[in-house]
Amino acid sequence: MAKKLIMMRNIIKRYYIGQPNELQILNGIDLDIHEGEFVAIVGASGSGKSTLMNMIGALDKPTEGTYFLNDTDVSRLNDKQLSAIRNKEIGFVFQTFNLIPRANALKNVELPMLYAGVKKKERQERAMELLKLVEMQDRYTHKPNELSGGQKQRVAIARAMANDPSIILADEPTGALDSKTGHMVMDIFHKLHKEEGKTVVLITHSPELAAETERIITISDGSIISDTLKKEKISGANDFVEESKEHDLKDAFLQAETEVDAE
């Protein structure tokens, strides 16, 4: 059996602890994701889907419970250690791309390697290889404002692969794209999964996109209510609606990223 990359046990997340408006978002989540899986996590607005994504991405820590990512107990790490885990183990792809406007495509892909201390020549070579992987090598000198939405997302996917992470975590990666471009982006995720052997976790409100994955995890009211494999269908899938993308912790992390000057 493939190695467990993610192992969550009894994950509980509360906000405003000890206050009259204390709110529990996650209600004892148990979740295993193995190396090489292509998984979708779906849920309605307010279901806890985004909070669960923040936990998986080490953007937040649980109030209770344990989370092991590639054998590391993430729930016990400090902020500096969490930042290192995010840079090394997780490749993020967001709906709004989050590319640095002043940097060209090559520099954007280099950025995680710059944080990791990779030497300039090595990171430039790998960045170009990754741009070739997503068929963006001919745009490597272009800045984000010179690229279409689909091109920006392909650059973002290349950037997510920069440090050869254990997991690609994609939060509504086609949400800002038209249907045709969205399918092209999904084709890249399939390529990374099948040809590169990457573990991909897709957060989406779309049952159509979820149906393209091997496994669909449905969350409702802070609990996992179903975990279906391959061609099984989601009950009531058409009732899913798009969830707000305002994640304070994610925004803070991305703001810190943009403050680093690209070389």
C-alpha cells in the first residue's frame, strides 16, 4: 500500500475560544490521504471546507487533534517550522493565481526555491524545466499582466512544483477561468498526477471537477459525511455553492510572500 502522506485524527477547530460567541468549525475530522492519490474535497458554503484546507496546508493549526504530514506532526510546530513545511512539502495553487506582479514568469517560479536557498543557476534551470512542463517556456520573460488567466494559472502550477513538494494543494484552481481554460488547467493536474506521480488535493465547489478525480470527500457542518472512490457519484452534488475565498491566514501568508524582492 502507498505511504500515508496525510493522517488527521480527531481534528477540531474552534474560534473565539472562551467567549460567548465561541464557534466550532471542524468536529473531529479523521482523514488519510496516500501518496499518489488525486482527491477532491467538496462542500457547501459554511461546511468547514476552507478551514480544513487551511489545516492541510499548514496555514492554521487545530484546536485539538493531531495532523501528520509526511511523518511530521504539524499540529506541534511553531510558526517558523510551519513556514518551512509549507515551502518544502506543499505546493499551493490558488484561484486568484497570486503571482508577484513585478516579476516575470521565470522569477515567479523561482521564488519558492529562492526561499529554500537553492543556488541561482540551479533554480533558473529547474524553473525553465517546469515552465516547459506546463507549456509556458515561450512566455518566461512575460510578467503576469502580459498573460491570460489560463497562462497565469499554468505559471502558478509550475511555481507550486518548484521544490518538488509531497502534495499539490489546489484551492478552486479553475474558479477564475472560463470553462474551456478550466479544462486545460485540469489537464495539467492530471498530467502531474499520472506522469509525475504527484499527490493532488483539489478543493472545489464544482461536482463536475470533483468527478474528474479518483476520490471525492464531502464535508458538511464540519464533518466528513462521505468518502467515495472513482466513479461513484455525489448525492445532491448540484446543491453545492461556491464558498467565500476570504481566508485571513492564507492572505497573511501570501502577503508575506510578496514582500520578498524577486532577484
